[in-house]
Amino acid sequence: MQCEDLLETLFRIQNQFDADTFMEQKYRAVQALLECIPREAIASVATRIQDTEASVGEKVFLFEVIGNAAQALSSKLISENKAESSPAKT
């Protein structure tokens, strides 16, 4: 399954069984895709945000996920840069 297809499924899926952690799991799945393959995932998320069928709540949800994924990616980048710039211990 391609990233775009997986995100489309995640956008459409509903909590049919009233699972307590449904939204948290959905959130974590979208965020994981944004962190692992950001270039592919952000295009689908941006398209969904612009979709007139997406509710305001879903759009807010997606903006929040984008923000958290960006924060996680920048933290990872900062950590990697610090590791590269610190002197090697012998």
C-alpha cells in the first residue's frame, strides 16, 4: 500500500466500535507517516486539508499532527547535528 493510499484510508476511517484510543491511534499513525516519509505524506495531508469534504475538526486535527511531526523531525535533526559536531572521544 502506498503512503497516499494509507493516508486516504486513515482520513476516511471511523470509530465504528467506540474504541477508547481510536483517535490517539489514528493521530499516531498519521504522525508516523509524516515523520518517516515526510515528502510523500505532506502532499496527501495538504490535499486533505484543502478538501471541502474535510470537517473543520479534521483540519484542526491534521494541523496539530503536522506541527507535532515537524517538532519531532526538527528535534531529531538537532540531535543528529549535535552528535556530528561533538568531538570524538578516544
